[in-house]
Amino acid sequence: MIERIKDFIRGLRVSFLQRVMLRKLEELPIPKGKVMVVAPHPDDETLGCGGLIARLVSNGNVPYVVIMTRGEGSHRGCCNIGADELGAARRGLALRALAILGVSEDHVKFLNYGDGGIPAHEDKGELEDLVKEIKPTAVFVPHWGEGWPDHLNTRLLVKGMVSLKADVYEYCVWMWYYNIWGLRWSDGYRMDLTASESEVKNLGVEMYVSEQAPCGKPWSGVLPELLVKACTINKELYFRCR
């Protein structure tokens, strides 16, 4: 009963944010130059930024997508699928979902952090090397209200890079699900997706939520229905944070 009440409140909040608050925001200025989307796990890039990625591709500015972890924790405590098999399957799904959005494999970079093992401030390592190599003008990271340590630490790693000379925007995945208030609407932007952008984004999301592991559950784990629904409307929410 308590969970049902919580879900009801979550649903009311999401409806209010999307139907009322998003409409008050200015349109996201589509970045020029090189763009980097940094995702903690395979699926966050499509759930949070799928429409933006499709828009950039259609503009001839294919973004670079960096996926931090193997995502092997999606079935932890669920079944006996090995970490290597899980990680390989999730990375394969990411490549296929991004291909739907128009991103070729040479624009996808996989780092090798363990699921749940992204540090907050130390050892920026390969991520910082990629930033120095690509020299993006805009970087998209998870929102501060995402809840999961990997999401929060990914954001902190990017924001903490002294060498980064780029605008930094937050995108929303789990922020929709957690009962987060106090959002900085003065820094917010909406992106209205075209019909074709919505279509390819939702195809990518559907691949993640429907492709099943041998145990019968999606490789990405069972995502809350509310989260998936919130991420597949024809708008995306962003906040400039640097």
C-alpha cells in the first residue's frame, strides 16, 4: 500500500513538471561544435538524451557518447548470468540503440568502470583524456537529483575537470522517478522533439526495455514504468550547470 501511494505521488509530480513547468521554459539552444554525452550506464544516454542525439545527427553534428560502466550490476541478486556476459550484452544493446539514433560505433566510447564503482573526485583518468582529445564545446551529464551514486559521481567527475572548457548541461533519467523538488528552473531548458525524433528515441528505449536475458528479464534490469513513461514523452528537460 505504501509503495502504491508513493507511486501515485511520483506520478502527480511528473505530470505537473511535464505539463506545467516544461512549457514555461525556453527551448534548449542546440550546441555547435563537438558535443559529448556522458552516460553512467548503457541506456542512460538514450533515455535522457535520445531526442537531442537524434537532432544533432540530423544537423550533421554526430555527438560523442561516453558510457562509463559495463552495466553488469543490472541483474545483481537476480540470476546467475555472469558479469562478463551481462556487460557484453548491455554494450551491444547500446551500440544498436545508438545506431537507431544515427550514431556510428566510432563515436561511442566505452570506459571500464564496474557498475557502482565510478569515483566522485579521484582518478578521472581515461574520461579526462577523452575530453582533452575530443575538445567538446558542450557536455551533457546526469542531473544532480538522479539518486544513484554512479549518476551523481559521473556529474561530479565532469564538473570537476579544470581542463574542461565547455558548457555543461544536466539531463534527466532517474530524476523523474525520485521525489526531487527545488529544481533550478532559471537554468532549465526544454527540447520539443519532432515526430521523427520521438520515433527513433522510443525505438531505442524499447530495445533496452524489451531485449530479454535468459532469465526472462531485460538485460538492463526492470526499469520502473513511470520512469520509462517520463522519458518517452515528446519533450526532454535539461539544466545548464556550468
